[in-house]
Amino acid sequence: MTRELIKIDDFTWELPRTGEMRVPGRIYGTEAMVRAIQREETLKQVANVASLPGILKASLAMPDVHQGYGFSIGGVAAFDWKEGVISPGGVGYDINCGVRLAATRLEEADVRPRLRDLVDGLYRNVPCGVGSQGSVKLSAREEKAVLREGSRWAVAHGFGEEGDIEHTEDGGRFAGADPEVLSDRALNRGKKQLGTLGSGNHFLEIGVVDEIFDDTVARAFGLFEGQVTVMLHTGSRGLGYQVCDDFLAKMARHVQTLPFDLPDRQLSCAMIESDPGRRYLSAMACAANYAWTNRQILMHLAREVLMKVLRIGPRDLAMRQVYDVCHNIAKREEHLVDGRLRQVCVHRKGATRSFPAGHRSVCPAYRSVGQPVLVPGDMGTASYVLVGTEKAMAETFGSTCHGAGRVLSRKAAKKAAKGRAIYRELEDRGILVRWTGRSTMAEEMPDAYKDISEVVKVVHGAGISRKVARLRPMAVVKG
């Protein structure tokens, strides 16, 4: 290995403090993963984040880490609430991009004969792709209600059930949202996109529980081998993108008035308790609530399609939400740092919360076992359900990985896919795919991502989350 990194154990590496770094970096990965990120700007980004005021313990990188805007995707950083900063680049453009998983009573044999009809029905009834518009059109007043209320707005308007809210991180509502801080452009972009899947790595997937690793926790989550599941991955769409863009521009000007220099202008930030910091938190909360509402509506649409195509009723389908987690967010949390509890702002950019059994933020249904952690793979491999751990609280501010992580840029993926029919390759493996966009299949082909099983092996081996179940895809709708 290079002299830059110190190997702590088989899955953990330290980037020592140098230059302006206030804390070390900590990277989770195998030797092969670490060698790969050393060829990118990722380690430099980890070091840059470590130089920001108020950062605590370490600048963290999960095994799915890859280069992003300012902060690496797969990066975690916690800042003291009084002395630290908040940075839109540490949350990302797709605020509260996240994953929602639902389980059914059905088994694979119940859906395999109708799988083609099912994926066609989902593709027709779930709007997806760049600039897609949903059937839920909002007035200015209704949109502001969505931004304040989150998932509760959707359930109150007939999209889903009350139990969905309990099984959503933070009850599907981020407190402190204030639509008045949003630009007119952000609000306009949000009016027509509610109930849409988006593009890129966003998806809606019919899967099956392929293997159980922890019987006790799987039972608590309501999962069994052979069970049909529905998973979706999407976020706050154009509204969230615009919020990030607007506040990056504002903070780029604001940070010039602060008494410290940034190693990278993409790390533009504000002190958390400053006026710009509070305004960004309020805007971010709006986008987070929009994303939760969006996933609530989409899962309801998927439920309706399953019942219609399979010609069954709610009792036969018995579809219920397992959990919904976000992985692009900054949150005020209480953590033990150097022997005392401190109020901190945890940035998770391409990282998932991983809270253990007994934590008060874990919903009552799962408090005895810990929070579900949903880790989607690419459309041709597997996804995993994990559970949060005490070690994550001690080492990573209750955080773990969020997915496979790209190894090929979209441009490189398109080059590698030239001459191949990716959808046929997947169909030969029993996975049906529907998509929009000419280049979607090439950009999102399985080869473009790390091996999800290797990523999960790292977080399981490091103890920052624990394997519960593996899901195998059967049908996928891509944006």
C-alpha cells in the first residue's frame, strides 16, 4: 500500500493528519477498494473535508465511496453544532435521495408467470426519466403543505397508509422546513414532479428475498426467504437540485466573509447557527419532505399496479412498508464524542443512518433489534437489508454505506457498453428491464458499479452494520 494510508485492520484505514487537516481521515474498504480510490481525487476530498472548522473525530469514507462535488459520495462528517459548519456539498444535489422497501405475502412463483405484464404496468403507470411529470399537480399552497408535512401529506391525500409513516426515517418529516426561503425557480420545479421516479441510478424494482443471514432480525422486519419485495430509489427531483444550486451560490459569496480559507470552493459553507446556515437547513428540510412525499406516492402507485396486474386484493397482496431511509442529508443528532454527549450536525452524502437496538430514533416496531439499513445494488446484481449497530454509533456517528458506488463514469460506461445489448444480457439472467433515455442502460449497466456483496462484506466485517437479508432483482424500471 502507499505511505499515505495506515492499515488499522482488514477493513479500516487511516489517512493521517497533514497540512490543514484538523482530524484524520478514516476509510472503510478492502485493499483493492483502497487502491482504486487512490487513483481518483477521493482521498484528497476526504482530506479537504477534514480541514473544515468544527469537524469531530474523523472525515469518514464508506466502502462505496467515489468522487463527488466537494465531499466524496460515500462521505460522512460530523460538526460541532456551535463551532462547526454546514455545507450543501456535504449533502449533495439530490437532497434526501433514499430507498424505500416494501414486503408482500407473495412468493416468486406467484408473480413469475405475470412478470412481463407487471414490469410493463409499472413502466406505464410510474412516470420516470429526466423532466418527467407526475399526475399529482400542486397549487402553490398545496406545494408548501407538502414541503412542511412530508409523508403525512401524501397519506392524508390517499397515497398509502398510516403505518407507512411509522416505518419511515423520522416519520417522513424533517422539522424546521420553511418554504419561504426557497427560490421561485425551486418551487416551480417542484410543482409538476411529485410522484416521479427520475433518471440515472433511480429505479423501481420487483425482487425476491434470496437469502436470510439473521433469522431473528429478519422476522422482526417481516422478511422470509422466497418473499416478493418492492424497492424504490429516488429523491427530491428538480426541487432538491435547485435548492442545492441556489445555496451553493449564496454560500460561495458568504464564505468569503469568514475567517478561514477553503481548500476547495466546492466546500462552500456557513456556520451552522448563522443566518445562512439556518436558512439552508430550512430549505434542505423542505426538499427532504418533498422526497419523502415522492417516495410515499410512488410506492402507493406500485401497490396499485401489483393488485391490478395480478388481479388480487389488498389482503392477498398484504404489501407493507419495511422501511424508508435517506442517504443525502445533514441532521442534528446527539453523539458521544471524547467521553461526553455533544450536539452535532452529521453530513451523510451517499451514506445511510445505522442506529442500533434501543436507540430512541429507531421506530418502536424495530427498537428491539435496530434500524433497518437498505443498501441497493445495480439492476443486475443484489440488494441487501442490514441492521444498525452500536459500533456504528461509536465509530461512524451511526452511519454505514448506501449502495454499490460507481467504478466507471457514465462516459466510460457508455464506451464499455458499445456493441452490447445490456437489457438482453439481463433478460438472459431472468431480470426484465424497462427504461427511458437512450443511454440509460449503458450508463447504469452492472459493470459500472462496485460489487455490492464486497461493499456489504466490508461494513459487516467492520461491524458498522450487520447483514440480515439479500434481495435478488426480477424486474426493474429505470429512469
